[in-house]
Amino acid sequence: MAPIADLIGPPDGSGEPPPLPASRWPDPAFDARLFARAGGRLCGVDEVGRGPWAGPVVTAAVVLDRDHIPDGLADSKLVSPAERERLFAEIIATADVAIGMASVERIDRTDIRKATLWAMARAVAGLAERPTLAVFDGRDVPPGLSCAGEALIDGDMLSQSIAAASIVAKVARDRLMSALSESFPDYGFERHKGYGTAAHQAALARFGITPHHRRSFAPIRKLL
């Protein structure tokens, strides 16, 4: 297989990769080239939740049905909550989807990078059928894959498959954190999703940490 960089285009001579497309929506032609290159099932993989102080990292692997690609696929950060929910429902209904999750305990026992890569590999392994090629948003390919894998920086801006995975992972994690808030209503998990907002810091100062906080993260470690 030729490197994915060949599908994007060469650097401009400055040593930097080419600029991202002006549109927030990935170009369908890019995934078409990936599909042709894979010669089979193309899987997009992304994660949500590396930065929060609480909750798991959630990853998703998505093999889109090329005849039923939802309109408006984009990086989950650029899509409204209502639009994410719509896209999530369409992706689940038409694609082969699997989710991987790295617990707070795993994050604290290893580190956030290793835990994320482990969860990504779990998501790929959970698909109904093994993909031919898995493309990952970011710089890393997890070890132990049963298929070829390549990393794609800013992949959720370039690939519809990775954008779909980012939406699935985001909605799944947001729902999990909202459910968690029912057991810990004082922390506002349903609003900040575990990120280090001022409201979250204030709740920690008043109520202390929960079993769902990442003790290996510096702001939480200081409270111990």
C-alpha cells in the first residue's frame, strides 16, 4: 500500500503537510481513494476523552456503508449536539460500528496514551467483520491489530470514516457522563463531561474526588 500522504498530496516545500481543506466537511473523494487503496473494508477510528479529569476514554471504529453515507459528516467538535445525535442514529443504523472504552483504572495504571491505543484496538476488534485497513485520527497506530493500520493527522477533517467515528465516540461518551451525573449530581458531569472547567474545580474543592476521577492527572493528584 502506498502511504496515506500520497493521497493528500506532497508538502509545499516548507517541510509542513498540506493545509486542511477549507470546508469543515471531509471530501468524499478522499475516502473513495482510501477504499480503493484498502481493496476491501475501510475502518475509521477516533477517540474522545483524552483531556478530561474524570471518566473513561471512549473510542469508536466505523466501517461506513458506501451506499448509505449520512449527509453532513464532520469532526464531532464542529457539529451541534442536535446534529451529532442525528448523525449518530444514522451511522448506527447503516454502518458496522464498535466502541472501545478505557476505564479510569486503566488510565491511571498505564497512561492516557497507552490506554487510548488499547481502547482503539478493542474497538477495531469488536467490529462484526474484520476490516482490510483501519485509519486512525492522530499520530499513532495501536499495536496488535488484525488488519493494516495507518495514522492520519487531522483525520477527522479529511476522512468521512474517521469523522463518523468521532461522532459515535463523542455521543457515546457524552451519554455516559450524563448518566454518571445521576449518581454524582453535585459535580455537573452532564455539563462539562469531566473536563477541567471552573465549575468542576469548584465542585472538587467542595466535595472532593470521586472514584471516576483520574488520580494520575496532576490536578486530581494534588487533591490527594
